[in-house]
Amino acid sequence: MVLTPLGLRFQGVRYPCTIGKTGISSRKREGDGATPQGVHRLVGMLYRPDRMARPADWAVPILPGDLWSDDPAAEDYNTMVRAPYPHSHERLRRADPLYDLILLTDWNWPSAVPHRGSAIFIHQYRRAGYPTEGCVALRRDALHRIARKITPATRLIVS
């Protein structure tokens, strides 16, 4: 997958997408709203089993209480954690459909550097042109089409 100004290119097809509200950065920091520049491996896939069928054999269900730590001071910063969790976090099981299907990147993972950024996912977008907090977001149908074809060796290139 290659992210370009014209969208995300995967297997010769261009898909419209959105990125972080402050654009692409080579100096990603927690909370800056930027999508990190670089080559990122896709290291996991999460999905809501109450809203969709398993998209791939290696996809992991998002269960009630699943969270993602975004607290740079926490020992488990930039990893999936469970509620109750006393530090800052994102809920993975949201009321809206944005996280019904999540492709996990290896940005600042598995050995997270504090303040370097967390929760850099590929997920469904809110609407065309609506920016993310640093993730890459696609239309639902495009995200599902791509998810069926990727493997754990797939890379996301952001330049």
C-alpha cells in the first residue's frame, strides 16, 4: 500500500482516503494530529464480531472492555489493554462504526518510545475529507476490500 496525495494505492487500485488533520510528519509526536511518514508494516487486524464476519483468519475480535493505551507515561503505552484501565486510552469498541475494522501498523511498536505517537491505525473514515488524529482512514467498502487481500507482510508506505 502506498499513500500518495491522490489517495492510497493498493494492488494497482487507488482508494480515496483521509490522513491526520496536520498532514504527514517525519517527526510524529503524541497528540500532534499528524500521520507518520515512513514504511509501516501491518501487524494486526481487529474487528467487531457483533457487526461483521471475521474478515481474515488472523483477525482478532474487539471485545467489550478492549482499549488502546495512548498515555506516554504508562508502561503499556501504544498497546491494546483491557478496562478498567487507569491511564489515558482510546476505546476500541465504539458506538460509531469507525473502529469496526482496524488494521494495526507497527508505528512505535512493539517497543514504544514515550511521546512518539500511538494508535496509528487504518480504519473507516467518518466521511470524505474529514481528517483523522493521525491514522489513515478509508471508505467502509474500500477498507473491507483491502482487508480481505492483505497479509501480515503487507506494508503501508507514507511519503
